[in-house]
Amino acid sequence: MKVKINGGEYDYVPNKKHRNKTPKASQWRISQSLEIASFSQSIGEGWLDGNYSWGLHQVSGSCQYLGVDRDHITRVFIARFEAKATPAVWHGYPVNYAFERPPESVTKNWLSSGALAAAKVRKIIQGKRCSL
Amino acid sequence: MQPIKLTIAGEYWDSQIYQGILYLFTRDGAIKTVNWDPLVDGLSTGQSLRLAASCAFQRSDYLYNSNFQMIFSDADVKNVIQKKFVALHDCKLHIDQKTLAKKFERKSQDTPFPFPHADSLMYGRSMYVVGQSGLWQADCNKRNVYPVSRKPGRIWDAPVLAVSGNYGSLALSAGREGLWEVDLGWSEYRQPKKAKNISKRPCIDCEWLYYSIFASSYDDSGYLASFSNELEHVKKNSEDDDDIDDLHSSVGQGPRKRIFEGEIDSSQIFKKLGHYSWGVKDKVYSGGNKKISVSSYNPWDKYGNAIQQVGTYELEHAGSIVSAGVASFGVVIEYDDAIVVLPSKGKAVMLRGEPVNWRVFPKSLHYQNHLHVIYGDHIAIYSFNHDYFVDQKNKIYGSRPETNELYRPRIPQTRQNIQL
């Protein structure tokens, strides 16, 4: 599907394995439209790092859990989107920051924009337990 | 005895204090260097509380001195000093941003390091910072226009979660990549050596137990990377050096080398499946299920019992431990919604609210009684002063204090000693 963000158009194809309980694949626990909203925000806000963008799920300005990790138990609140192939086709999946941590450019943006509370950003960067 | 609290307004990310300078990392990526001693001297405490204020914020080693310990055996003297700390606790000590900038700020500069970082460290007149982009170092000199050099060097490029320094080396927690160490090469032109992997087991935090390193982990509760610290063989330049070499070996002096001996699992230390564990210097702790287990560590134990179990005690606060630390004044535990301090004497102190960051300075001589806690709009610098009056040999919570008194090793009676 085509997603319009800040005047640009992005191809986004949700990956089924992150919704159909595939073992060892993290699972979305928010609707597909909210998954795309998370993608739109990550691109729109410039939460980018090479071929990846990093998303959150915000409800009334507050960050919420968006899925579960590869064990299908651990709740997670960060998503990673990646563009495969040329031209770029994006898809995304929930990630556990204990394994995949966003780069400093993204956490800096989250910190300065207030997308995530400073205390939460610190715990992500330090790999510490963080509950919302 | 309640802690003394000094607050400084502002939005901070991290803090360090070293040789009379308070370093405040702001959340917009700057470092403010603050003249700490004038700030403390300028607190409106009144002349009668000057000694207490100085011991609380500038010279934590002062009252640990053995001369004072002797004086404290007089209950009346002890009572007078304690009352001064209690009176200081009742004072509202606050610095607003305007006063900070006008009176005490030496410099505000952009951080030369990638920001936001995971951890920082002051060690050997350098500032070290770690994060996703690795380990960085910058020289610090308060006399320079920029107290933190604007030309930092990158020592290692792997993501690091935490750093701690001792014995001329840095211990590095690299999460799933394990525990690493960088020899700063102080004995050889101050050129850091290549990072060395100590253990492949996960490590999210690390601290030094004298010359060994304790690695904390959520995955398998943690482990002690045990080292020995042995005399290095010194090359003799001539036959005349024989005496010097013999003297070194007899009194245990001379250059030493740390040698990795192996890992000791937290479950071995506490004789049960462990929870989150941590330690510093002479203490190791393991906490969970509203209980905390304590073990002592003495690598010099002459009977070979370096680790000894002390006991298991009830914890009032429930919840998962996010992180923890140890200082001379007690144990600090971070939960989701609060920091709890288990002091070496007295009731637990609860600091409610989720902190942006916090740190203690267990290896500092002058600031070992500090607990820095950063909240949304200020930093709270707590000073704990009960530990001066505690029996250091038998305390359960808290590490051995730092003092400026020289450590004198016991000289074994050998033929060489007798001849001397």
C-alpha cells in the first residue's frame, strides 16, 4: 500500500509473520492501521537510521505497548521498520531493545521531542528494565 | 539520621563530580562545569553548620579518619556532631538556574561525545563516556577554556551499556556481548590497549570488587570475574638489583599484574539460584522476592575463603529491581517507581518517583557519601552521613569507605626482614 508522509509516498507491505503467531517472530498487538500510523510517525519525525526507522505507539501523547517479543510473552513498545529491495518497500515489526537498540540519533530525537520520557530513554540506552 | 538534600534546578541527563568540579550533562546535549566548593561554601547554613556542610558535600573522607573515629568513642562529642547533621537536614538547600549560571558555573559547552550516552566516568583526570557508538575519552582540565576537551578520542567502537574504572583499566558492560576490559596503558605511554573480552555471558552493569569485577545481568543474575593480583617478575639490570627484587617479593610490593582466574556464578556466591546481583569492593548483594542476600568479599583472606555469606534479610519494597549500586553509606536499589536506600544504620530511605538517572561514587575519596538523583526538572544531591558512626567491620549494607590513610601491608617475618 502507498503511505503519504510529509508530501512523500512510501510503499508499505505489512509482513504476515508478525501477526500470525509465527514462532520466534515478534508479534504486533495493535491494529494494522496503528502499525502504519507508527511507521508514518517514525518517517515523519525523522527517527531514521540508514535503512531503518524506529517507531513508537503513542496514545494521547503517551507511549503504549505495541506488541510482544519473539517469545510472544515479553511486551515491547518499540518497532523497527526496514526498507527491503529497490525501490524501497517497507515493513515493520516490534523489537525488544535488549537485543536491538535504536541508535543515538534516534534516542536523541525521542529525548528532545519528548516522544518518550527521559527516564525511559535512559533505561533503553542502558539496556535496563523499563515498564510503561 | 536522614540524608541531607541539595537541589539544583535544571533539566539534566547525567552528573559527575570530581576534584571540586560538578559536571552536569543537560538534556539538550551540553555539559555545565560548576565550581562545587564555592557553591557549598555559599549555602545559607550559618557558621555553626559549616563543618557539617563541608563533610556532607565536600570531604566525605574527613570523619572516617581514625583520629575522628577515636573522638567519636566519646558519646557527647558524637552527639554534638550528629545534631549538626540533623540540623543541616532541616535546612532547605536549593540553587536555582539563574544563581547557578551567575555565581557558580565555570563553563557551559556542547558535549564532545555522542549524545545521549549510556554511562559516564571520571577516572585519571579524564572523562569517559559510553553508549551505542562505543567508548570515548576526553581530557579534563578545569583551567582550560573548555574544561572537557573538545577533541575526544574513540577507544572502542562496540555498543557499551556501562563503564567502571579501577587498576588502570575500564570494565565495560556490553549487554549480550558480555563483559570486556580495556587496559588504559598507564604504564606504557598512556595508550589504551585493545579491548579484551573477559566473559561472553550477558552483562548490563559492572563494578569493581577490588581487582576483580562483578558483572550484573537480568539473564543469569550475574557473576564475579575473579582475578588474582600477582607480583610481576621484574627484570634485574645488575646483580645489585638482587636485594631490591628480594625486598619486593618479601614485603609484597612492586609492580603487579592482574590475572584472570575464572567466573564465579552468583548462585555459587549465594548458594542458591540467584536474583539480580551486584557488588562493589567488599560486598556482593542479590535481591528479589522482597529479600536481599549479602556476601562479603576479601581476596586477601589468608584461609582462602574470599567469599563469605553474611545473611539474608527482608526487603520492605516489592517489585523488580531495575538497577542497584553500593556506596559506603549503604545499598541503593532502583525500582520502577522509586529508589530505595538501605543505609548501613537505620531505616530504609525511599525516594519516590522514577528517576531520569542516578549514581553513587563508591571509589571517590571526597564524594563517597553522595547520591545524585536526576528528576524531570532538577538534580537532587543527597548526602548520607550516618556511616561515620557505624562499626565498619560488621556493617551489612555498604562498602568499605575510602580514606586517605595509607594502607600498610603486614610484612611477613622472613630472613630478609630480620636482616633489615
